[in-house]
Amino acid sequence: QSNVSDRVIATLLIEMDGIEKLKGVTIIAATNRPDCIDPALMRPGRFDRLVYVPLPDEQTRLEIFQIRFRRSPIHSDIQIERLVALTKNYSGAEITAVCDEAALIALRDNIDAPHIEWHHFERALASIKPRTSEEHIRRLDAFTKQHGK
């Protein structure tokens, strides 16, 4: 760690421990690198609980697509189950980006396009890839098993 990081952590710990007990204040933090959290931050009374929010499972991805499709004219031949299968390891934001990109591709192809077709999704999936690697998922799962819930 750098000297700057040490000072930031020290300042954060001072603020969290504080001289005055703050009533009704909850501090929440998020990270995709829990393995880099300074152990001093994980002591009781500080960040003493971990909640792991995994990538969306099949059912959740299905629901994300269903929500997105309510606002978009989707061709009747779109197989939502196929999209769900093709988006394993995609985050909710990445799935949303795929839907948005498919819509933009459809508009670029034909400004008067009545709906988004399968080939638009194929092109969107080709350009938007999941950013969370299998290795990173394994590290997060292992960290959660060791430290959290």
C-alpha cells in the first residue's frame, strides 16, 4: 500500500470509530475487490458484515430481458431463452447495454424499423462481452465462503 492509501484508511477509521457515537447512521460500501480490503476495516463495529451480490442467474436474466422488452418493439421470433443462455456471466448493466445496443443497431439499419430482430441482438452480443471473468467469479465466491454470507 502507498502512504496515501494508509492515510486515507487511517482517516476513514477515525471517522468510523469517532469520538461521538452517531445514532441512526449506517455506513455501506461496495467493491468488486473484497480481497483488497484492509483487515482493520473488517473488525466488529466497522464493516463487519459482507453481502455478496452475485451476477444474475438464469431466472434473473430472464426477468431483466422481460422488463427491457416491455419498452421495446421486439420481433415475435426472438427466443428470450436463447438470449438468457447467451448472457451467462453478464451483469444486469451489461444485459441492459445489449438491449440498448440491439435497438440502436436496428435504428441504424432502418430508422423506420418496426421491431428489433434476432440479427440485431447477435451483433449487439458480438460487441458487448461480459467483463467479469470466470476466475474473478471464483475469487469472489471463495472470499465470500471464507468471510461473509
